Amino acid sequence: MVEFFKNLSNDYLELLNDNEDFNKTVFILRNELTNTNPDINNIKTINLNHVSIKQFEIIIKYIYGGIFSLDGLDVSFIFEIMLVAYEFFLEELGKFLETFLIEKKASWLRLHFAHIYKSCFQKNKAKRLQNWCKDIVVINPEKVLDSEDFVSIPENALISLIERDDLKMDEIKIWNYIIKWGIAKNPGLSSNLKEWSPENFMTLKITLQNCLPHIRYFQISADDIINNVKPYKQILEKIYGPI
């Protein structure tokens, strides 16, 4: 068991165990309410469906008592509660769990790498874990790009990967993966490029507008430009000139 902010009054734990109707969620929900817009009746609603009852109880006990125990918790649960801690701006707890995972459970992180990579960037938290992932993926990018979760990774995760100059992958492969990701983000696009309208190309261009500038076109061979890039020239010509 780890104790945080030991000067926290023991009265908070007594309050938590009291049967009276106290507002026990005021601390944890304050930041969520700040970032939530009210409805027409000036009522703010917070969706916590992604937080399990067990996770919520642990977070509440941490807030009121400053204690957190890893006993009996499996690694996947610890990872998820780390994300919840960051979501509720509990930086001290989040960083503690992040360090624990990197230093003690690295093998589990590698085994579930694609999920870890996606989740960290999706929440845009756990910066140390993000950097840990990037150091691995730059050497073996297929861990993410060939995973089943690839098309669902957030844009910032994809950009953090393709912008690396030391990425161990041919540029044409990076291009093909980006196109695959962009098309997957728009299920209405036909798999047959010959059926695409100008509007379809514009849709893909908008989806990839933050990714395309990171492609090193000068590293792509002439044959690959003709076979792989030129078919999508409509998403490039106004930015990079005619192909």
C-alpha cells in the first residue's frame, strides 16, 4: 500500500465511511464539470460509463484518504485506472502508476503494445509512457502499423510515429499505411479507386491534411510514385505541385 499526501486529514476517511448524504464526488467531478457545457435547463451531465464501480471506489478512497494499494489488482486494471487517474487530473497517482508499469511490468506492456500505444495517445496523457512507446515503435513500427488496432489509433499517435526521422521503415510503406488509415476513417469511400468522385478525394485530403506534410516524398522511388502516389494526386497537387 502506498500513502500519498500524508498530511491529509483523517476526517476525510471518516466522512467517506459515514452513512449521511455527503457529496462524496465533489473533488473528482469538479474538473469534469468545468469542461462540460450545460443543457437548456442549465444542468451539466457527466458520462462516466467507461469508469467501473471498482475503479470509482478506488479513486474515491485515494482522494479521501491518500492511499492506494496494488494488492490483488491485475496489470490491465492498473493500466486502466492510471488512465482514469489522469482523466480526473490526479497527476500524482497517474505518475506513480505509470512509473510502476514501465519499471515493473514492461513485459506486459510489450505484449499489449498496440492497445497501450493507442490508449495513451487517445487520452493524450501518460507522457512518459508515450515516450516509452515511441522509443520502441521507431525501431519496430510494425508493432503498431500491422496491428488490428492500427486504423483506430488517434491522429496524434500516427503523427508522432511518421514524423520521426529515425523511423525504420521505407517511406513508400509509410505512405501506404497513411492512405489505409485515412480511408478507414471514412467508411463511405469505395475500395475501388476508379469509382471515386472529386468529393471523395477531397474527403480523404481533409482527413490526412495533418499527416501528408510529414511524408518524405524525395525518399520515394519514381516507380513507387507512379504506382502508389500518383493515383491519389488529387489530394496532393495543390500542396506539392503536379505529380
